[in-house]
Amino acid sequence: MTRKKIRIKKKNFTIFILIIILLITITYKGTNFIIKSVTNKDEKVEKKKKEKNIKRDKRLEELDNIDERISYFNKDYIDRYIDYKNKNKDLKIEDVILHVNIGIDNDYYTNTKKAVNLNKNTILVNKYNYLDKDYEPENLEKISIYYARSGMKLVSEAKSQYEAMAKQAAKEGLKLVATSSYRSYEYQEELYNNYAKRDGKEAADTYSGRPGYSEHQTGLAVDLYNGKELYTEFEKTKEFEWMQKNAHKYGFILRFPKDKEKLTGYEYESWHYRYVGEKIATYIHDNNLCFEEYYTMFIEVFK
């Protein structure tokens, strides 16, 4: 009986050892399999990454490696840059980058996005950047009736600077009158629809913003005239000449200048001014830029 028990114990011990060996073998092979799988996966990821980098470098060569020279280059736009460059072969590569960043490689009112920098002087609202229907800027204040039609409003800082500018012009025998300033979404909607009904939508789009896409809704834009001639004749006035020399000193820019129609999306408007602050306005004035160009180069951050 004792020998039988000993044989059973030996048999159980042998089975136990075999099980341990089997478990060790399975664990070893399983671990190796996992390590190999992870290694293979990492190698595949690394291979794809290298292939992607090689492809990107080749595409950058097509763009004369402009990413090394321009801070506002956006690596996510490489394909768009190349497509736009191929369609505009006479355009300098710097302008290709600028135009695509602004968005004009797409039709107006397509590929749009919600405006940022709300309630700041650096907000950009145009045919690619819109405001919500319920957006109303903070600190709207009425402009003095000495320098505006009744009921005109601008945000506080812009209003103060506009009045200081108009006051100085008056001292020099000139008259600046704000004929249009802040407009609500609803007001712009009614205005635009009337223009579209009168002239057709295509024509209206050249001089009037669609509701939500007008910077008048920011409370930073103002249309001027001299109290005599129509505002559309402002370019022919002495007041316009004065504004050309002095507006930037008070933080205002001519928002839709000549030869920038493609970038701004609007025909030239001698009467439409926008408050951006003295520093930005002076840079734009001295370098013959429109706001879209300045915004792309210095305000919008590209990775």
C-alpha cells in the first residue's frame, strides 16, 4: 500500500512538473509572440512615418521649401498649396501660401469657419469667417451726433478713437460723418436681401456681406461721408485725402482698398473703415496690406 502511494505521488509530481514546463513554454512563446507583434507593428508605423516624411519632403521641394522661410506656413495645407500653385504659375510662392491661408483657393462662402477673437480688435469677419446670429459685441456705445447720424454705435474703444479723429479733422476744417456703423445680424439680413432683390445675388455679393459675414456686426466698422456728397463719392473729397494720411494714427484702416479685391472679397470702398488699433493700423498702412494679409501673417497661428 505504501509503495502504491509512493508511485501515485511520483506520478502526480511528474504530471505537475510537466504542467509547469508546459505553462512556461506557453508563456515564453506567448511573450515572444506579443513582443514580435508589437515590434512588427512599431516597424510598420515607423515605415509609414518615413514614407510619409519622404512624400512630404518631395512636396515641399515643389514649394521651394518655403516652410523654412515663412512662419505662417501650414503643413496641413501642402496639397492645397501645390494645387493652387499649379493653377497660378505666375504667382510668387509667398503669395501662394498667403492666398491659400486666407482661403481664396476655395470659392467665397465655402469652407467657412466661425470667427475667433470675439470682442477683440483683431477679429476677422469676411467671406470665410462668420459670426453667429446672436452675436453682439460688448461695450457698444452711441457715437456723438456731432460726428455721426443719429443712433450710430461702435464698441467703446473704437468709438472714442473715431470721435477723436473726427474732432481733429473738424479742427482742420473737414467733416467726418458716420453714416453706418454697428449692424445686427437681422439688420444685415434685411439689407442684403434688399440688395440681392434689386441687383441680383451675384452683384450684391461684391459689395454687401451676407448676414453673419459682415464685419459691421463686430461694432468695429464704420462707413463715412462728409455730410455733403454721397458716401460712394467719398474718394473725391478732401476728407478722404485726410483719412489716407491720418486714419492709421487713430487705429483705423481702409478696409477694402484698391487692388486687394480678390483677397478681401469686396470691391474697392473708399468710405469703409475698420478699427484695429494704432499699432496694427500703422503697420498695414506703411506696408500697403489689407487686413486679411496682416491677419494671416501675424494673428492666425499655423502649426
